[in-house]
Amino acid sequence: MKRLLITVCTYNELENIRLLVPELRSVAPHADILVIDDNSPDGTGEAVKEIAATDTQVSLLHRPAKLGLGAASLAGFRHAIENDYEQLLNLDADFSHRPVYIPDLLTTAKTCDVAIGSRYVAGGGVVGWNLRRHIMSRCINMYARLFLGLQTRDNSGSYRCYDVGKLSEVDWDCTMAQGYAFLEEVLFRCRQVGCTFGETPIVFEDRRFGVTKINWKEVAAALWVIFRLGLQRLTGYPVKVPQSDCRSHGIS
């Protein structure tokens, strides 16, 4: 059995995290769980510390401020690489990604480098969204496929299992996105290093507690990042990013 790290990025998910961790432990008892918390004012981080005090397979990565989903996800990638995990499985904290699908993701991950819990393949779906959310999600997925050359159907969801060895081949200093656009950018970066992809159906359910962090500002930022990555793909030259020139890294 491969060494597995489950990552959960949180901001104000106190009510959810207390219920989520036991469910994760029940479906993946061999996994370590890392909660990456952006200094949630509701006490999410403190709750994780209490759980970790009695469960050595649970740990907290505390960050000093709300720095964005992309930065939090990247912190999880670096932790997995530095600590020699073989697989990293990420899901949302709010029960929109039900832990019951984890065995299916791990089965799919046996035949590919990136396994995606997909709303948009046969058997998948969404419960609890209004028409605007459906349209927004469908459009951004089509946009990502067009600009980034992706063949996968669900490119904007974070319920995924990655091969950590392939993640280690990516120069993550070249990433542009800090927010939700990171989800599409990850697939683009993984494609650059030759990752194979697979999708398994999930039914996405609206969160149990709290409020969504997605807004039109995040959507606009995602569209801009995907457009710039598309230019990078089409021209063969990377768009300059603050962290690095990145010109020495192969762009395809």
C-alpha cells in the first residue's frame, strides 16, 4: 500500500473539520492527514490541534494569514514531497467532497498520475447549485480545456489524488495563481511533465456548514491566469511571473 497524505485546506471550517477527520480516518485508516489552516478566526486550527493530540496521523500546518487556496495547496505539495509520501489526495473541508469516494479515487490512481473526482463524467453530478453556479462552472471548464489543451472534463474541482513523484518534477516556483485558478494551473503544470490523467465520478454536494469562498473576483482572476497560461502554451514562451523567470523550464 502506497504511503498516502490527505490534505485539507481550511479557512473558517470549524464545524466541518470536527466531523470530517473521523470520516477520513474511517475510509483511509492508513493515511496521514494534514490540515493546512490560514489562521481561521473561528478556531479551526485549535480544533485540529485537539484532534492531533490524540491521533498521531493528524497534523496541522498553521499559516499566519489568509494567503489563498493556491498557496495553501502548494504548501501541501511541498510537505508531501519533502516527507517522501507517494500519493497526495486533496479534498475540500466542507463535505462537498464526500470521503466515501476516496477508495474510488485511489483505485483510479493505480492507472494514472492524477486521478480526478469528476462531476462531469458519466455517473457524476452536482446537488444544491443554482443556475448561475452551474453556468459558471461549465464555462470555466470549457475555457480551461480550450486554452490549456486539457482533455479532462472537470478541471476546476480540487478532489484529486496525485502521484507525488510526478509533483516533484514540476517547478512550483513558476506558478502564477494564488487563488482558485491554481486548480486549473496544477493540471497544466502536470501535463507539462508528462502526467497521465483519469477521472472517476463523484456527486458534488453543497457545503454543510459555512459559506462559499468563491466570488466573481476569484472567477475573473482565474480567467486571467488561464488566458496567460494559454499564451504560454501557444507561443512556447513562459509568461514572466514574480517568483522566477522560468525560461529554462520546458514549455509544451
